[in-house]
Amino acid sequence: MTRRGFGRGTLAALLAAPAIARAQPREEIRLGFNGDLAASPSAQSGRAAVVGIRAAIEDLNREGGVLGRAFSLIVRDDLSQPPKSIQNMSDLIDNERVVAVLGPTNSGNALAWRHIPNQKRVPVMGCIGSATDITRPIRAGADNYMFRVGSVDRTQVIALMAYAKKNPRSGRIGFLTETTGYGQAGLRDLQEVAQAQGLTAAANERFNVNDTDMTSQLAKLRTAGVETALVWAQGTPIGQLMRSMDKIGYFPTVLTSWAADNLSFINAAGPTLAERPIFLRTVSEDRTPRQQAFFDRIRPQLDADSAYSFAVHGYDGTMLLARAMQQAGNTEGPAVRAALEDLQGRLDGYAKTYERPFTRDQHEALTAADQRWTCWRGGRLAAFDDAVVAGLRPEDFRG
């Protein structure tokens, strides 16, 4: 109460206070997005996630929001730079007072700042970056505020390695990874899963994210007799890798990360070379009528059809946060985290139907069962299937 509320007219001010409170709109629930929107080969994914988040907020607000409060979104572009991303995270939490953050685009940035939301007890819903360690607790037994609706590198690697082991034409395997945090976290997954599957890489080469000529690394794989290359990189360098293969006429089977679904990949590789890699993603090209309706609604705002999955992750992640806030009865970080870890009822999302998607020890909403084998055909994403995929069994997925 201000000073004018005392002395003459104090009683009138006190009596009027409830009416004034009812007349004022309640404070918005502020969400943040922190991710690359312009700089890296994955920026298209960040822009698509923001489209999905805004669509979810539009739907939530149309229904009256949550706890009688509308949602708003504050967006920060981290330009794919870890220091900038760290700065953004602190700004969103400390200055903008957001109650949850979505993103980031790049895994390396999430790994650089995940200690911040854990220390400040603010939930983060990942929707793009897929490094395995992002959602792992900072230390054993600690409360973990990092959640994800999206693909996970380890899950992808396990499936791809199972394919390599089961394929009678695989021959020797080799690894090719970019030197970013994303690429090197993927390399660790590749090495650990290969060991679990009883496979040994005949060669292990690295390249920079901005390299356009990988013929030297490929020559070493060819000399080592590699017939199946497992590649972990972003879209553009995977495309440049395919062009380098074409330069020297060396085409091993390529099993790669879901970054190959990015428009930056096919732009770099060209439509013909883009058809060679096999990868996994979380949204099938065989869309349900409900998925198609959402696709039609947001497609004008997306860079490409292939960006749709990231919009889906952003939408579903926002809806899960809203459901947790409703269940918790407030927007306080610890209460929302606890609600996410024991979410009641079911939520019909666009990636899947979610029923208790998280637990205290498991913060991944999408699992191995939600992966879809994918490739490029005729300049468009398509479902991939062959005898090896058809023959894969649950016991093949080890690691």
C-alpha cells in the first residue's frame, strides 16, 4: 500500500482494495526461449521451435491460460555462441523473471549453462539440442531441472549401431564427427555403444563445423577399409561430407544424426547426394489428420517442411509445462519440476500421447519407440525401410 493509503481516506482505500485487485489483470506467466536463430547450420530448427511454442501459447491463451493467467514468450538469440547463451540464460532468469525456459538449439550451449537453471531452480524444456548429457543430473541425487521433448543422441546411436551390426553388408565401421560439443558428445556415445555392441571402429576422424573439404579424412577411412561410416555433425557439414565423398568416388553406407533432416543438409549436399544417408527423427512423414492440420496451420512460418518436427517439440514441450503448472497450482520452479516428474492424466501432443512422460530419474519424453527411420527421396523427407530395419528386434538395441 502507498502512503496515500494512510491518514485521511484510509478506510475508503482499504475497502476499495479488493475491487481494484479484481479489476487489474493478473501477471502473465513468462516463458523464455534461448537458442540460435540465425548463426549455425541448425538455426532453422531454432526458428521452427519458436513457431511451435508460440502456437501452443496461442492455444493456451485462447482457453484462458493457466491458473487464470495468460502466457507470454521472451525470445533470446544466442547466435550459437556458448558465452552468449550463458548470458541469455542468466538474463532470462534474473532480469526477465521467466518461470521456465525452452531450447537451446545447439547441444554445446545447453551443456555450457545447464548448471544455471539447476542452481536457480528454474525448469528447462529442451526441444532441439540432443546431446545425451543435457538431461542428466549435475550430480547424483540432486534435483534436476533439465527436461526434454526431442530426440536424444544416445537413443539414435543405439539404433544406428544396431543397424550396422545387423547389416551383413556393413563390413568395417568408422567414425566421422565434427569438433563441436555436439559432435564430440556424439563421438563418446558412438564409442561406448560400439563397445556394448561388440564393434570396433577401424578409423576415427574429425572435422570442423565450417569445413568444406573432408577428402583427407575420408581417404583415411577408405585406406582402413571402412564400408559403413557413422557420422555425427550438423546439417551443413554432413552435406559437405557427402560432396567430399563424391569428389573421391568413395561411398560407404552413411548412418548419421537427425541433423540430416535439416534444410541446411540438402542445400549443402544437393538432392542426389542427400539420398545416401540413413537417419532417425521423431515425427513420421506419414502424418495423422491431426498432425496434418497442425502442419497446415504453421507451415507458412517454417523455413521448410523438414523443420516441422522441431515445431512439434516446441509445442508439446510448452503444453507439458502448462500442464505441470496447472497440477502444481503455481509456477514456482520446485513445484513445477515435481509435477513434471509425476504428471497426471494424459496429454494428446503432436509427437505422441504423453502419459507420465517423466519420472525423477528419467527426463526424456520421447524414447526409442518414438524414433522413425528416415531418408531423403526426390528432395523430400521419406520413411526408410529395408530388410535390416524390418529385422531389428528389441534385443538388438544395446548400449
